Amino acid sequence: MNTSEPEKFLLDGLAKEDKQAIERIYRDNYQMVQSFILHNNGTMDDAADIFQEAMIVLFEKSKTPGFELNCQIKTYIYSVCRRLWLKKLQQMQRFGRQTDDMEQVIPVEEDLEIHEKRQLDFSIMENAMAKIGEPCKSLLDAYYIQKKQMQQIATEFGYTNADNAKTQKYKCLVRLKKLFFAQYKTIQ
């Protein structure tokens, strides 16, 4: 089954971070997820967290070139939420059976594994950024997050020219990579 035109439109909107598309997906699907979580030992906060995680998974997939959803958005979100919630219940030991025994609605394990790995990488990077110190943290933030030009960074940070700022950015990146991979190796 291919997705309908309105659903393709919503997925395209999600990929483009269109507020109306995101709100529509939320409006159409949140109640279903909330009901599922509440009827399976969860709270309102649990429902909000799980739904947000599923939206992130769908958002990341919608940005993947050539991604085509082979079911309704509602079915995909439900499947992702269900897998996330059952996994959380299993971790909290409130649920006795293994999630592998559950009927599979849509295979979303690979999507979740990719998402969880990416979340772990972001967490490690966040820790590395916290440890890198100043001025490296601010310099990398200015270049990569705020998208400032090297000349502007040189002026703001007091470097004599853009080349000196670029050299400092390179040194900071090398330090950040060392911190990141030192933490990454301890987890592997």
C-alpha cells in the first residue's frame, strides 16, 4: 500500500519543517498514542515523551532521500511508539514478555536502532563540547551552529585575521575529536 497524496504532502511538509504539517500529524495521531500508553501502565508524560521520540524518528526518515512510506502515517507512528513503549516497559521490568514475542505491525527496529545510535552520538558530542572549554566551545558554536564567516569570527574573538581564526578552529576541532573518541571508545 502506498501512502495517499495528502499523507505524502504531510511527509514532505514534515521534512521541510512546516509548522502546519507537524501540527496536523500531531493532531491526527497524539490521542491514539496517548490512549495506548495510558492503557499500558504509562502516564501522560510518558505518552508525550514517546510520541516526541516517534516524531523524531519519522522526521529523520522523511528527510532521507528516496524515503517512501508504505503504510499510513498513523500506522507508522503507532508502530514506532509501540516498540519504544514496550522497550521502556521492559527496561523498567513492568512487562514480563519479550518484545520479540509481540506481533509486528511494521518493521521499525532498524529505524529505532539508527535513531538510538544517533542519540547516543549526540550525547557523547554534547559531553565533549562541555569539556572542551573556552574559547574553543564558543568558536566552534559560532562557526558550525551560528554559521558565521571566518572574518566575522576573527573580529569577534580578537584574532588578527581570518586565517588565524581558521587555524584556531582547526586546533579546537582536533581537541573536540580527541575528547569525542575517548568517550566513544569507552562505550563500545
